[in-house]
Amino acid sequence: MTDTPSIPPESTPSVPAAGSGTPPGMPIDYSTAAVTGAPYLGPPPNADEKTMGMLAHLLGILGFIGPLIVWLMKKDQSPFVNDQGKEALNFHLMMVIGFVIGFATMTFCIGFFILPAVWIVSVIFSILGAMKAKDGMAYRYPFTIRFIK
């Protein structure tokens, strides 16, 4: 009989669900999950890719031009920045639509409520995306139309 050391439950590494094909400790990139139904596991990003992904999300607070520039500059050099740049660009294009609706409805006074709400949503989700990108994890914004795939 072989004596094997037992691992206490508290120190057991987190293991993904059976059949997910994801090694433990690897971030999951969900960029193709909507298309294929299975998560895509991209290569782990280096520090520069994490910084550029984070920058794409944060520059979106100022408008969609920042994520557009980051995405256009780095889309061919890094799959992570390509994915996160497109995600940030799509979300902030949706925010531009929200601002246009807010300005258009200012004559009915409802725009005075829509504009601050759109701005707050934009800031909060951009910060969440930047924090995830800083950790090298793909972030997906909620309620976003994927203009650029």
C-alpha cells in the first residue's frame, strides 16, 4: 500500500468544470463564446498587452476615439488587445448612442436624467473593464451590440 499525502480541502486548487478544457489558473477569454458556444482560451497576455487593454477601457471614458486608436494601433500585434479594444469600442459606441438619445430628449426634460445615467454607467463599466484587463482577463460589457466583430 502506497502512502500518498492528502491535500486538505482548503488548499485544493480551483479546478474548472469537467469538459471545459481550461487548465487551472488560466484566464478564460470568452471572445468566441457567443459564436461557438464554448469559451476560447487565448494566450496569456504580457505586461504591455495588459496595459494597452486597460488603456482601451479607460480612454473610453473620454469618448470612443481612445479605444478606436488603441485598437487600430495594436489589433495586429496582440490578440488580447484586439479583443479588449473591440469590446471597449463597441461599448463606447453604445454610450455615444445613449448620449445622442439623451441630448435629443432634453426638450422633453427626460434627457436631463438620461445623460447623467449614461455617463455614470460608462464610467463604472469602463473602470471594471480596466481592472479585469489589468489582471489579464477578458471583460465583456453587458447590453452591448457588437458593431465590430
